[in-house]
Amino acid sequence: MESTDKLKEKKGSSLKDKALEIFSKYSMVIILIVLLIAFQVMTEGIFWRPLNITNLVLQNSHILVLAAGMLLVVLLGHVDLSVGSVMAFVGAMAGLMMVNNNMSPWIAVPACLLLGAAIGAWQGFWVAYVGIPAFIVTLSGLLMFRGLTQVVLGGQSLAPFPTSFQKISTGYLPDIMGGEHIHFLSMIIGFIITAILIFNQWRARERRRKNEFEVESMTTFLLKAGFTAVVFLGVSYIFASYQGYPVILILLGVIVAVYGFLTNKTVAGRQIYATGGNKKAAELSGIKTKKITFLVFVNMSMMAALAGLILAARLNAATPQAGQSMELDAMAAVYFGGASTSGGIGTIMGAIVGGLVMGVLNNGMSILGVGVDWQQAIKGLILLLAVVLDIYNKKRKIS
């Protein structure tokens, strides 16, 4: 009898530990799903309408781009406070080129991205090679480039941009299949993406099994594959019910794939994690930490430039107020997604999910009529809880 009680207690404890492990690993995904369901109920079905989901992506695309770049900065244990001002400055320069001087977007867009890289090189030099804290350097950049934006625009907005440039943020994939009520091309893309993702999951499982590592049961694998299919085919159907996949969503998909490959499959990605985890140990192992830091800041400002172009295209104007507080949104998205404040921990999918959580909160609360002041307060509280959860998970793993 006593042994039976002990067995039950042990089984209950193992189930609890398993549940805690799953929650700690997929906490933000679980929170995102809960928010999606909650807002669908609270808005009486408005939230999941194809038009609203499309607007959700369009309105938050620049934040997701910033979050991808900010992830690498946070992995090194740094922050970049200048990204909002860099967005505004690059948008202003794009307006100067395309609106005032009628320059082709095919020339202006690469020029703006190169300008972003030059800004990143300027800031990265002071951080990596001179040793000035990133907080100070990028705070200086925040003030400097916000001021330069005012100088370039003279306090006025520049508009409108060429139609071809606007399509970066507001365009949709054409439907070559000619669907009347459904965008067939988007559905086909959805099936292809789903098949690729499930195949990659199966291949990763088989690789682990052949190397005699522990793998999930076939039932668990099938459940995960089914969840992947439901999510991606469901999302594809929502977009296909409106105007199809937005162009910006395809661009985001490419960015996620590139950053996922960089952080998981390349030597440079492993060096970034090593540098953020323990800089001195990384240097002793031969990693050029200064070069890594420099290149990460170049990348961040290029992504800020791209985000500035996306925002300018969506607004169809270059404005002096563009990008305000975007640095906070980008950092919040990365921390929401499970990145560690001390560096060395974080994933691109986590950053994207964190950005989506913020976007869902903004969109859902706006539909419900919640004021901007309360929205800021709620997001601030959730950011604090995300950091607390990160600290709790660390202590739990140590114990």
C-alpha cells in the first residue's frame, strides 16, 4: 500500500515536471494561442476576420523586422537604443531621393540599406573597438539621428512615394490561378510550406534516432505535425479569403529563414552565442569577438533601415515622428520571446512570436476600445513578467 502511494506521488511529480518543462519551452507560444482565442471571444468574432489578420501583419511588420536584428544584439548582451531614430532618418532620406528627386526605388532602396550599414559601422566601431558601452553609443545615436531627421525634413512630411515602392508594405501576391472567392496561389504556398516544415521535423527526428539520442514518441511527433498543419493551413486560408499573402509576409518569411539558418547552422551563429554567453572564454577559444560585435551592429542598423523603408511605404510618407519608441517595442519583442537579458540565450522564432504577442495585444485592445495609456501599462507589466519567467526558468534548471 505504501509503495503504491509512493508510485502515485512519483508519477504525479513527473507529470508536473513534464508540464513545467513544456510550459517553460513553449510559454510564449501558449500565451499567444491563449490571447488569440481570448480576443476572438471578447471581440465577438471580429479579431479573426481575414481583413483584421491582414492588417495585424501589415501594422506590425516593421517591428518584426527590427526584432530579428535586435535578437543578435541582445544575444551579445547589448542593446541598441537608436533603431527608431535610424528608421526615421532612413525614411527621410528615402523621401528626399524618391519624392523630391524622383529617383527610382530600384536605386533608392539599396542606397538606403547601404546608409543603414554605414550607420551600423559607425556605432559598431565605438562599441567593438573603442569599448564604449552600447547603451551610451546608441543613446547618442538616438539623439543624433532624430535631430538629423528634423534637419532633412525641415519639420515637414514628404509624400507621396512611388506606387511601386508602396507595394513593399501594402502589396499582395497576384493570383495566377484566377480564384474568384479564394486566393489559390496562397493556399498552394501554404501546402508547400506545411509539407517542408513537417518533412524537416521528421528528418530531424530520424537524425537523432540514428545517432541514438532520445526522440519523441511517434504519437507526439504526429500531434506536433498535425498542429503545424492546422496552424499554417489555417493561416493560409485566412489570407486566401481576403487578397492572399501580403508581399511583406513573404519578406518576413525569408528573413526568419535566413536568421534561423544563421543562428542554428553556421559558425558565425555559434560564435555569436559563445560571445554572448562568455566573452572571455570566447576570446580564449580564438573567436574574434570585436569583429562579431561590429558586424552585429552593422546588421542591426541595416534591419532598422529596412524597417524604416517598410514603415514609410505603409504610411506613404516620410515623417519626423516615424519610429518613435520602436526601439522599446523591438527589445520587448525579443525579451517576450525568451531571450536572456545577460546574453547568449534566444531564438529567431522566439523573437517573432514575442513580436506577434505585442501586435495581438495592440490590435485586440484597440478593437475593444482600450486606451493607449492602458495598452502601454499592460505591455509594460507583461514585459516584466516575461523577464521574471526567464529568471525563474534559470533558477529551476540550476536547482
